[in-house]
Amino acid sequence: MLVAACSSSGLSTAPGTSGAPITATVPGPGQSGGVGGSATTLPGAATAPEQTPGTNAPLPTRPPWLGQRTLPTDSDGDAPPQTTPPELADRRFATVDLLAPPTDGQFQATVGPLEGDPLRRSTWSEGCPVEVVDLRYLTLGFWGFDGLPHTGEMIVNVGVTDDVVAVFQTLFEARYPIEEMRITTQAEVDAPPIGDGNNTSAFVCRAAVGSSRFSEHAYGLAVDINPFINPYVKGDVVLPELATVYADRENVRPGMIVDDDEVVAAFDAVGWGWGGRWRSLKDYQHFALNDR
Ligand SMILES: [Zn+2]
């Protein structure tokens, strides 16, 4: 059974919060990640320019049904290929802040243990192939399609924290736009397909697409970036299901990852593989330490 899109993300707002900020329960930049947490602030080299490239055009309006509509499925729970709704064909939505954004325009990152509220919101359970003590809770600065700096959260394997922080510092300084960056929840993984998620995420305790073995995401060793804009494509299968318009990689639109761009180069620099270079299928959102 096809378990989920590579992103495993269907929701576009923090589940269960109705858009309410979770800042109060999640450590922000410069705060302690909890007992034993070591917060590190990394000064970015870039200074904030006056204007962000590509932000002169008005941002499309986020449709009210985003993340709310379940797709029709077959007996396996899979949804057939879908036509991209016109509202999502040029996807450049403003970011909804879940954590306090950086105030000085500089890249900031924190690294702490995975515990407390972030652990409860995560997909980790006893059956996962990685121990909680081998995961880390990160907060990372990123730029939105709205031309503003934001703070995201991500869970990764302890062995790749330096790699991931280095990559997102590079993306921040390049002003590569990201719509949303937060922990993937079990509710999202278990939900029927919605097909419009665009959450940038790493650790998800689930099987690989079309397989019974664990995904590299289940070890915290893979990152998906803007998955709607950079879908998984294998034959007629496109995941997320509504992202078919982004299966066309010749028409390069904002946020699309193409070979040798700043995103691929940043992961190349830390030795990670890119699913956009695979032969049998293309997983344009997917970067992994072990290139699988
Ligand atoms: Zn992936």
C-alpha cells in the first residue's frame, strides 16, 4: 500500500491549534531547548537587503479550503492523479508564523533534545527505528515567499545536525523561499490524502513510499523541501496529489529545485544526495544523507 506522499503532509496549519501560535510551548531562537538543551545562535553573514527578489509581484491569496479537503480514494486508500487547482498553480503563499520570527534579519538556529511538547507532537513512538535520544529538535531561520524572515522547527538525527544547520544557513543567505517548516504529526500521517501540503520537514516515522521498509525520514536522515512545489513523480503518480502542475520541471517557478541551483549545491556541500537526480523516479523535494 502506498502509505503517504514523501512529505506525509496534508495539513497546512498547526494541527489542533486553529492557527493559534505555539510559541508559548516551543523554545524559540536563543531560548533553551529544555533540560540539557544547548541553544546555539549562529550569526548569518548576510545583511538584510532593501528588497527581496521576486516579491514585487503580489502574493496569491491562500484559499480557505487549503489543507481541509480530503481527496477521493480507491480501495487501497490512494488518490488518483488530480488536476492542480488554479489557486495552487503559482504557489507563493505567505508564511503563517508558529514561532517568533528573527528580529534582526540574521540567520539563527537552535539545537536541543527532542522532549516535551515537540516530542508529543512528533511521529516518534517505541516502534521507530531510532531512539529519542538520537534525535534533535532544531529551530531554523528561513525566508518566506512573503519576503520576510521566519523561524521554523525540524527534527533530525543527532548525526546530521551540523549538516542541516549549515544547509539552512546557506538557504537563508540565498533567500531561497520556504512556505512552512514544522514538525510532521502522527495525525497528518494517518489522515486520508489531502494532496496540498507544502511543509518542509525531516523526521517522520513511516515507511518509504510504495515500500514496507522504513523511509530515511524515519531515521531523521532525510529532508523534504517545499514538497508541493517539488513533488515526488513516478510515472503517473504525483505526490502530493494536487501538485501535478509542478511535475513540469522545465517551467521554473519560485521555490522549484533544479539541478545545480543553490538548494542542490547546499546539500552537495555536505555530501547529501538529491532525489531529483534519481533515474527510476524523481523525488524533487527529497535530500538524504544516504541518497535513498
Ligand atoms: Zn523525502
